[in-house]
Amino acid sequence: MSDEEPRLLGLAPYLYYADAGEALEWLVRVFGFTERYRYVDSAGAVFQASVLAGEAEVQLAGVGSDYWDAKGVDGPVGQLTVVYTDDADAQHARISAALGDQVEVSQPQDQPYGARLFTVQDIGGNNWTFWQQVSDDLDLPSGWQKVLPGEGH
């Protein structure tokens, strides 16, 4: 065991879906993610997979209602995952074309913290915000401030 502090090497959201194969296909087709790998059972059903959004990895797992019953809940609570992009408008056009009228996709909007973004919900109820940083200038509400580590609060 080393006396050195461990280094953090990254992070990967781990999202639950009722049908991981369907979610995998959807994320690749709609968002343009790249499939990294998939694990399938003896019937060929996907039970776990990984996709890449740029260099960021997202893990998918297929779990049935028995999994949630054992935990005493109805199902997973959706979460928000931010995907950084260099062109929010082009990503919005891609996703809107892929989905047609199936799913509502918010319009890209400029935010006071220098981002242009929009949000869409996937087939598993997870929210995805596509974020383009367009400016380092912040227009925070009165009384709000950015505090960096070591500056005090």
C-alpha cells in the first residue's frame, strides 16, 4: 500500500433501463454516442453495455421489475446527465430529427452562466442536458457570486 493519495481517474454514470438493448440502440441512434461494448445473456439480451460520449463513458444496465421490488421501490429515479458539446444547435437538430414527434426536446437557450443548452428525456426517464460553453462571462443574480477553493466563503 502506498502512502500517496490515490488519483481520481474519471467517472462514468451508471444508468438503469428496463431494456438495456433498446436503450443502447436509442442512445447511439438519437444522441450519436459510440457503443464501446455490450454483455449479453444466453438468449442474446443485453444486460450491461457501455457507450462513449466523446471520451466520457456511460454505463447501462438492464434490470427488471424484480430488482426494484427487492429494493421496495417502483423503479429507478431518473437523473440528469450533462453532455458537453461544441455545437448545441447542431446537436439539437440531430436529436430532433432522430426523434421526430416522439419526444419533446427543449429549444437551446442561452443561460446567464455562459452556456447554451437544451434538455431531452430518454426512453428510461433519464434527463440529458447538452451543454455548450459559449462564454466565460457570468451574469449571476444579485447577491450571487462564484467562490473558488481557498478564497473563503
